[in-house]
Amino acid sequence: LYGADFTADPHAVYERLRAHGPAAPVELAPGVPAMLVISYATALEVLKNPSLFARDSRRWRDRNEGRIPKDSPILPMMDYRPNALFSDGKEHARLRRVITDSLEKWDRHELRRAVERAAGSLMDRFTATGKADLIRDYARPLPLMVLNTMFGCPPELGLRIVTGMSGIFDGAGEEANAQLTEALIELVRIKRANPGEDVTSWMLGHNEHLNDEELINQLVTVLGAGTEPQQNLIASTVLLLLDEAATSERGMDLPVKDAIATVLWNSPPIANYAAHYPTKEVAIDDVTFTEGTPTLISFAAANDDPMLERQHSELNNSHLAFGAGPHACPAQEQAQLIAEVAIEALLKRLPDIQLAVPEPQLTWRPGPIHRALTSLPVEFAPVKPRKTVSNILSTDKSTQMTNRDQAKSKASKRSRWSSFLTWWRK
Ligand code: HEM
């Protein structure tokens, strides 16, 4: 699952694997064997059966017996961390409660406003040029800006977090892992000293009383899950919409919500993950899962299972893009809201947006876990940036004089974001 062939056409690989039955032996990285569940029904059996399929990767037999290369790029995504994703039973319930309770406290209307603000200020930086790379200029920084607001995280620190997380998804290994951990230690230090009305502070103050290490490990899951797949959901959905507009006689008439649902079914941002470890030998439909062998779920292949007999027009939410069972994504509603608001804002401001290169020239990032475009070049008729308070403040001297205090704070916020975004684009 790590070669160029897989990256170029993962569905062709899944089709070949179906010859093995509901699950197939794969290699996640050189010298890292695993089982990959490709049937929808078997995926549910594994995901919903924690007593037979545990998540604690300290049960990984090949790793424990020294057969996995120590520098394997897959390890940061697989090695045990004391967080919700790798925990089972009561400990999982405790850690997950801290996450769900704190995420729930963040108001949906505030979330929409945070997305609109981020979308607006990002677009102001490229609409006048008539072209953009929507990954670099929009889909990648937007979730980060939104999560920075939700988690009360200073922008520079947010950048370090997402760079570390992207490195882990791309297989950059230990270096990326260290970068991420260092940035999170700093975030926790800042919030312990100055708690605010944000998700990090609510997690810190939760009555399950997580210590700093526990908290950092939960943040790795939440911020990692909230940035990489979020960026890929936005980008893949925009690509689908642009493709529809270019090929359909009726132009872009697919509602954004339906386009998101289609991507979650056909090209889930997390394609293969949810590593489970059989607690004993388990046989399901002629496939034997041996104790301690990583058993991953192919959300992409399971959604496309021919046994499902699903119509391609069927847009319900029974796909597996957000997982299922006790570890199902606790932020599904928020993730879809962020994607929908971000894409609606883009299409509203740039109604004539189109791909700047033929679709077959687009490339995808390597790696077994995500389905992620490398870049998404687009073009459109140039549009002047909006007349927002912060944009006006930078040009209109009389406003600056009459609203000096407001100007000071807005201008300082703006310059922080400007320098962050300039740095981002280097
Ligand atoms: C498009 C965006 C997203 C996608 C496709 C996605 C997908 C998933 C999937 C497939 C899982 C299950 C993984 C497994 O079973 O190993 C998961 C778990 C999780 N997701 Fe999301 N997610 C998204 C956005 C978010 C966001 C925005 C957050 C938080 C702000 C979040 C937080 C989490 C957490 C904490 C877990 C682990 C839950 C547990 O182990 O109990 N996700 N996500």
C-alpha cells in the first residue's frame, strides 16, 4: 500500500485484493505486514467487536518480537500513545469523554463564524490574482485557522502542529513526531498558565483530570484528525464539484452537501486506518486473523464493496468514512459543517472557478492511510478583496484616526495572520 501504483490508483489495488475474500494480507511499508479488511460487513464486525479486536498496539506481535524496521515511516501512525485512539474499555471511555464533552461545548454558530472568517481572510489573499493552489492557499490553512480558534492556539504554534502532523501522514517518521510533540507541550503550558474559553482549556479543566502527558496525547489525536482529513475532504469535494461543472451540461448543480457525501463514500480522506489487534485467533468468513497481527480497515474499499449493492445516487450517511463502533469520529458533524461552509464560501465568491490543469495531471500524496491531493491549481476571473474592516484599516487613514483602539487590535491580529500566511507559503 505504499508504492506509486497504489497512490496512482488505489481502487485498482482494492479490486485485486478482493480475490482474497473479505480481508487480504498487505504490506503497509517495507517490511510491515498487516491484514486489510475490504468488506463492509467484516469491517463492521471488527470495528464493533472490541473484545476480539483491541486497539492497543502494544499487542502488535511483529513489533514486540523485533521484526519491524525501527525507522519505518508507518510507526508514528501505529505505535502506542496513551490516547483515545489506542485505548480500550474503561480507559478509552474516560479519555473519549474528555474529548466529546469539550468539543460539545463549542457552539455550532461560533464554528460557522470561525470558518467564514478564515475563508474570507484566506480568499482576500488570492482572489485579485485570478489563480490559486487551493491546497496551499485554502484547504490546508483553513482547518488549521479554525482549530486554532477552537483550541485557543496561537497561529505560529498551530503551523508547527500541522507541519508535524502532515509529516507523520506523509511518512516523515520520528522527526515529524518530535516536532508535533514539542509544539503541543508548549500549547498545554500556555493554557495551564492562561486558561480561556476554548477546547484545550475545557479539556484541561475536565473533571476526569488528565495530566499534561495524557492531555498532549489526546491533543495529538484531536488536532491531527481535525486538520489532515479535513483539508482532504475540502479539496476532494472541490475537485468533484469542478469536475461536475466542467463535464455536466447543467454546470455546477450538485449541492455542496451531496458532493461532500459523495466524497465520503467514494474517496474517504482516511482511506485505510483503524488498526486493531486480534486478542486471539479469530476466523470470519474463511479468513483467519492471527493474534497480534495489525488488522486495518479499508474505509475506501469497504464503502465500495460490491456486496453493498448501493446505488451511486444513494447519499445517506451509512458510509464508513468516519469509522464506526466505539472509536467512530466524535466530530463528524463539525467536520461536515467546516467543509460545507468553507466550500460554499469559495463558490459564492468565485462562481466561475475552474481547474487550471487537465484533471489527469493532478497528483496524490503517497502513503497507505490518506487520500490527499498534492495540489489543486484553479483559475477564475480576478475579484477585488472585500472591503472588510481589517482590509480598510490597512489603507484608510481617517478610519485609523477615529477608531484608534479598534484599529490597533485589528491591525495587530491582521499582521500576525499576514506573517503566518507569508511564512506558510514559503
Ligand atoms: C473530514 C474530517 C474527518 C474525517 C474524515 C475523520 C475521520 C475519522 C475516522 C475514520 C476516525 C476513526 C479512526 C479509527 O477508528 O481508528 C476518527 C476518529 C477520531 N476523530 Fe475524526 N475525522 C475528521 C475530522 C475530525 C475533527 C474535525 C476532529 C476534532 C476536532 C476529529 C477527532 C477525532 C478523534 C478524537 C477520533 C478518535 C476517537 C476515538 O478513538 O474514540 N475528527 N475520525
